[in-house]
Amino acid sequence: MGVTLAELASRCQAEYRGDPHWVIERVATLEQAGPHDLGFVVGDKYRDLLDATAAGAVILHPRDAGRFRGNLLLSENPRLVFTRAASILHAAPPAVPGRHPTAVIDATADIAADAAIGPHAVIEAGARIGSGAVIGAGCVIGREASIGAGSRLHPHVTVTERCVIGARCILHPGAVIGSDGFGYAIDGARWEKTPQLGRVVIGDDVEIGANTTIDRGALGDTVIENGVKLDNLIQIAHNVVIGEDTAIAACVGIAGSTRIGKRCTIAGQAGVVGHIEIADDVHILGAAVVSHSIPQPGRYAGFPLEPYADWLRNAVRMRQLDEMAQRLRALEKKLKKLSEGGDYIE
Amino acid sequence: MGVTLAELASRCQAEYRGDPHWVIERVATLEQAGPHDLGFVVGDKYRDLLDATAAGAVILHPRDAGRFRGNLLLSENPRLVFTRAASILHAAPPAVPGRHPTAVIDATADIAADAAIGPHAVIEAGARIGSGAVIGAGCVIGREASIGAGSRLHPHVTVTERCVIGARCILHPGAVIGSDGFGYAIDGARWEKTPQLGRVVIGDDVEIGANTTIDRGALGDTVIENGVKLDNLIQIAHNVVIGEDTAIAACVGIAGSTRIGKRCTIAGQAGVVGHIEIADDVHILGAAVVSHSIPQPGRYAGFPLEPYADWLRNAVRMRQLDEMAQRLRALEKKLKKLSEGGDYIE
Amino acid sequence: MGVTLAELASRCQAEYRGDPHWVIERVATLEQAGPHDLGFVVGDKYRDLLDATAAGAVILHPRDAGRFRGNLLLSENPRLVFTRAASILHAAPPAVPGRHPTAVIDATADIAADAAIGPHAVIEAGARIGSGAVIGAGCVIGREASIGAGSRLHPHVTVTERCVIGARCILHPGAVIGSDGFGYAIDGARWEKTPQLGRVVIGDDVEIGANTTIDRGALGDTVIENGVKLDNLIQIAHNVVIGEDTAIAACVGIAGSTRIGKRCTIAGQAGVVGHIEIADDVHILGAAVVSHSIPQPGRYAGFPLEPYADWLRNAVRMRQLDEMAQRLRALEKKLKKLSEGGDYIE
């Protein structure tokens, strides 16, 4: 059940070179690829592998077309072609619609006939599960929560009451959507818990990583817009808004009420303080701490945060600090000698 | 089923101004509030909203009472009044006592008659569940563990054997209480696992965030005292002690055997090394690394850690490091010229 | 059912001094130890406790043997002896083999007769569970995944399809093995998900902490070699390789395709960027950011990363930055005066 080179090219919006009828069955690394495998090359260091590969076809940028004599898929964006080819050749088997007999489903839940509810899942009163949605083993969908059409929840996902997940979302194991925000009033030394009355509202085509947590809003909602991608072990606090197509890598924390723009990227372990605004098209380096609003697009790094180019220049000096301190001390001594009018001997 | 302004004031320990019989039904943002909603204002930027709001009543600090002509709840601590009003108006519906038929409950577990055990929960031998406690869907309560009266465990919480949770605690989805501490002896290059024989002992009125992990003690116990609030994705290692009413924000890690005092706050992504002591009333800035004991109360920041005021002064220089290095180099050149006795021309 | 001093010494590969027939029943802290308890001392600060302890025996380094008059276990590696003695005296009760009636086990799964499958566990088609393995309550073992002999999965662990866990591994609650890697191609502003086709392959004697996440490889596999120890809340991205006997503390993130050597240690909250190589026997300080390959063994710290000894010297200067900047400014003023030929008065 492979796909011919010509058809694959057409469906991936790539050009092809070679035998249009050659059948491709799967993707593989260049080292492991056989005659019906499609190999993928990225970066210079893999180019040497081209000579040795047994791959039935290879994806290349047109500028590299001369490097391989066999069948080719050619594209200005080889990674995109690889992604599409892999999606075609390795489509996940569709979930079998139905409700596992061990699932606990409230009679008032509204579940599409073609949805798949896994073993030990719990669907509470008034929840809605859209067409073709897959609710994995042990997931808990709270009261009046809503899961959009075609969304897939892997095992052990929790979606709490009234939260909304859009269409075609993917939630990985252990993700928690709608835990209470961390909000308290203080009465003397004691914290009094502020009820967290808002929701989490997630758009379409959002992916959320394993064990990532997104808190519900305090009064309004926490909002994750369409196309956002969140990696594993990320914390999104209450009332945060994340703009369309923003991607956030693992171990990032975003504090409460912060608004992040569209098409941003935030690299691993960065932190963003609360109550600030980040413009569209902002890119944050790993481990940076965003302590103030960022009104301008661009790349930023460090703590305190600064434009990336500045950070690069300053960061290299961190490793020279002790040397700088010693040179400063030496200068002070020399200058003291000079200013005392004494002879100065180096 | 609202509450009159006068009754709300009385129950929230606030003053009121306006119609004592006006019925308040819920809290809302000023923008969304209607005639039976209570609006809440914090900070200058929200004050403009007061003119436009349709809120039936508003909570204000007495100094701002002149800014709004309608019904008021007045308090020196508006946030506390909001918290209490929201708790009254939006009380969570009480869980229905009973044991879901899919729960797996050992015959030797001691479960209060009015506790609520959710679907697919597992209660092992000898565990105790107190009066009014709620054990969410899929929670696992280990052998001889104890959950205090009125505590609420959201779905997918794990409490391992012999751990103790006090009264009125709230544990959010995916929290893990009592995983093994990270303890090994080394035999050449190989790690040999040290049995983790202690417990986690959690006091009353503690809240623990989603996917937060607290390891059991190696020999003694890991202790979380009364009133502690822990946000999401926090790691508490074995034998840590956290003092009363301390609050810790998301993504913080506390290494083993460290003792943290009472009424401390630790902001997001901070780290605390093991085997140190932090005094009462210490406040740690986000992303700080606490590498030594802190015997004095106060605010601290940075890595290496320093008093907050010092950190502020030093941190601003981080963005000037390259400039400082260039100025240092220029000084060295100038001084060399001068000391060589040559004419110095700027 | 205790063990005599002589037998314990033999089984722990320690020397003993005192009554060979004295029965030891458990380990305890020196403060709490009674006449049949084995106490353990590490570090100077505990030595004072030796005079007061009622412990029936104590583990000491031979150099300290003179400090205690009672029964002794003596070893150059007291921690290893403690670990072994605790393992003998406090062996976890063996799980009772069998399948809990609420477990959902596919008919094609291959489960050893002496494995123990807990309540509400889910074992999918073609999965293999080895001899003596324990699958905790609510665990989900995906299609064709494999759990080696003697491995123990605590509650709520997810192992996704085709992933492999070796023998004698321990996985703590909420660990996720085999979530999708964070891989996308970009088409204009939109992210297109790259199928994650590889596996996670975990060796023997590996321990994985609570809520730690390990992503499956994109094409090849993510590999965790024998003897690796991972603490809680760690993120391991796709295609990472972690060498034998490496230990990683909590809250660390390792980005994609990075290779970490054997016998490394990485302390808490450190981050490692993607596509780099770290040599064997590298030790990374807490909160460090490894931004480049490390070809040489040794200790490293900071961000930017540097050898530990350099970092120590430089880090102390961080707290002097403002003072350095002021001294630099003062020097500039003095030198300007001097170079202008004017009188210089301090």
C-alpha cells in the first residue's frame, strides 16, 4: 500500500525527478533506508550519507539535486515535504469509534456517534465530545467541558469543568487543562484561596505536550489561540493569552495574565513574568527571563532580558569577569602611582 | 439564590455603602458585570472602567470610595473581600457522598461514610479517607495512606503508601505525593538505589498544584506544614521541610534535606540547593538560585544569590558588560601611553 | 525476621565489630534508633549524635571506628553499606502475581504468568510484560510496547506504542515514555506536525522519576542506556541518547538529538541544547545551560557554560558588577584629569 513517486510529489507539493511509478512505502534515515524508502537530508553533515544510501528516493533542496543520482523529491522546503510524506505514508490508524465498556459516561454527555472513548475514561455531565474525537485511556473530561471534532487526547489527560478544546487538537499524556490558578488573598500571614471561576479556551489545531499544565482563568479565561504548539512540562498560569501559531518549547513557565503575541517562539526553560505583553513575532532564547513587556518583534535573550545581539556581546564577557576585575585593580594601582608623581615602572 | 449587599458585607468583614437589600448573585469583571454582579478593581489601570461598569456593586478601598456612585463594599483589603465574596457566591457544589461502583477499594480501608470516592479510584489496604473528603476520578491512595477530613483530590492524584494529607487540602490533577527520593550509593560507576523509607506528611489547608511532585523521605519524612501553597510543576525532594504559610510558584525545584521557614515566598523557576536552611519571611525572586543558607529574612535574587537591592544594582550592569570591557581596554591603552611619558592625545 | 550483625556484614560486604549474633531489624536515624536498629552517620555534623544514640549498631568509616563503642559495620563506603542493609532489611513486599479483574488487557498481549497487573491498568494489543514485572494501578502500556522482567511501574505511568523498557527498571507515578517529539515543519506561519515515528528504548536498571517525560524519536529512537537514573519532572526530547550510568537531577531539560556520555551527572534545573555531544564523565552544575558540545570530561557550570573553576572565579564578580562599574567610571575621570595635565587631587 505504498504511494508512487509521482503521486507523493503531487500530494506533497514537491517536484520529482526519476521514475514516476516507483513505489515508496515509508520514510527512513539515509543509513537505514531501503529501495522503497524515502530518505531525508538536512544540513551539511548528512550529505556524505547520500553516496552510500540505498534509499529508493530522497528529498533534497533543488540546489543539492546534483548530489544524488536516484529518484528525488525536490523542494525549497525539504522539511515540509518530509513532514507531508511521512504523514501520508505513516498515517496513524484511525481509532475505532465507540465507547469502551469500562468508560464511565454521564447520561447527559453529548458524544458524537463516531467518537472513540477509551477504557477507564470518565466523561462527566453535560460534556461534549465532537465528531471523530479520540479520548484516550483514563482521560477525565469534566462537567460541561467540550472537546472539538477530530481532537485526540492521549491517555491520562485531564480537562476540567467547562473548559473548551477546539478541533484537531492533540493532547499528550498527563496534560492538565483547567487546574485552578494560583490565586490567593492574604489575611495577615494566612493565604485565602480565591475561587478560580474562568475557563481554559483552546482553539483549533493546538498541540499540548506531556504533563503540561494550563490553569483556568480567575475571572476571565485563559486562552490558547489556533495553531499554538506547546511542548512538554510547560506551565501556563491563569488568564494568560497565547496568540496564534506561537510555539513554546519544554519547561517554560508563563506567569499570570501575560499576553503573548502571534507567531512567537519561546525556547526551553525560559520564563515569562506575569501581567506583561509580548508583541507578535518575538523570539525568546532558551533560559531567558522575560521580565518586562516586549513591544517590538525580534530576538531576545538573557536575564535581565536584552536584544539577542546585545546579549551575545555581553554574555561572552561573563567568562572574562574575573580577568576584568583584576585588570581594573591593576589600573587603579598604576594610576595611583602615576597620580602620586612617583616613577612608574611596569 | 443571591446574597444581599448587607449580608455579603457582614460575611466578608467589609463595610458597605448603598442599598443593603440589593441582591448580588455572582462576581464578574467590571466590563462584563451586570446589575446583580459584584465587580472588583485592583490597581490604577482598572479605575477608568468604573465609570462605564454596569456592576450592581463594586469592591473598593475606602480611599477610592469617591470614584463610584453605586453600591460598594469597602475594605482596606479589597482582594480579601473579593476572595470571600467569590467563595460565598460561587461555592463549589458539594460532592455527593458515596463510592462509585468502578472504584477499587480494599476491604481494610477506613473510609468516612460521607466521603466521595470517584470513578476508577483505587484505595489500597489500610488507607484512611476522612469525613467529607473527595477522591477524584482515577486517584490512587496507597497502602495505609491517610487523607484528612474535607480534603479534595482532583483526578489522577497519586498518594503513595503511608503518606499523610491533612484536613481541607486541595490537590490538583496529576500531583504525585510520595514518589521515591533520588537517593543512591555509588559502587564504582554503578548507582545502587537507597530504599526511601520515610513518608510525606502534609498539614492542614495545604494546596498542591497540577503535576507537582513531592518525594518521600529517605529515613525521616518530607514535611509540608499547615497552610503551605504550592503551584504547578514543582519538585520537592526527599526530607525537605516547608514551614507554615509559605507559598511557592510554579516550576520551582527544592533539593533534598533543605528546610524552608514560615511565611516565605519563592517565585517561579527558582531553585534551592539541598541541605540548607532558609529563615522565616524570606522572599526569593523568580529564577534565582539559592545556593547557601539564608539566615536573615528579606528579599533575595540572582545566581549567585544576593539581597534584592544589590541584585538590582548589579543586574543592570549585565547589559553593560561589553561596554565596560571596551572602556577598560581603552583605559589600559591610555595609561600605557601616559606611563611611557609620551604625549597623550585623546 | 531480623538479620544478625555478622550476616548483614557479609551480605553488605562490610567488616563488623561487636556481637556477631546481635539481631538488626531495621535502619533508623541515630536519634530514633533503638537496640535492634542500624544507624547511619554521614558527615561531621552527625558525629555528636553518636554519643547519645541507642542504636544497636552503627555504620562507620574505619577512620571513625573509635568514635563508637557499640556494634559496628565498617566500610570505606558507608553509604553503600547503608543502602545494601536498608535494601535487605526493608525489602518491598513482592507484588502478588496476577491480573486485577478491572485491568483491560488485549487478548494478543503477551504477559508473563508471574507478572502483576494492577487495577484499571490498560495493556494494548501485542504488548509484552516480562516475568515478575509489576504494572501499577491505572498504567497504560501501548500497542506492542515491551516491559522487561522485574520492572516496576508505579501508578499512572504511560508507555506508548512500540516503546521498550528493559529489565529491573523503576518508573514513578505519572512518568510518560514515548510522547511525540516536538517536531514541525513550517509552511508560512503555520506549523505542520512531523510524524514522530521512532521509539523510546530504555535499557536495564533504569529509574525514571515522577512526571518525567521522554519523547519518542522522530525517525530513529530516543535511547536511555543501562543504569541511567532520572529524577522527577525531567524532559528528554526526541532522539536524545543518554549513556550508561548517567544520573540527572530534577527539572532538567535535554533538547532534541543531543548525545550525553556515560557516567555523567547533571544537577537540578540545568538545560542542555539540542544537537550537541557531551563526553563521558562530564558533571554539570545546577541551573547551568549547556549550549555547546563538551568534548572533555570535567565539571562545568554557568550560562554561558565554562569549566567549574573558572565559573567560580567569575560568578563571585557578578556581585561586584556595580562596584566595578563605579570604579571604572572613577578611573576614567582621574585619567582624564591626568591626561589634561591638570593637578590631580583625589
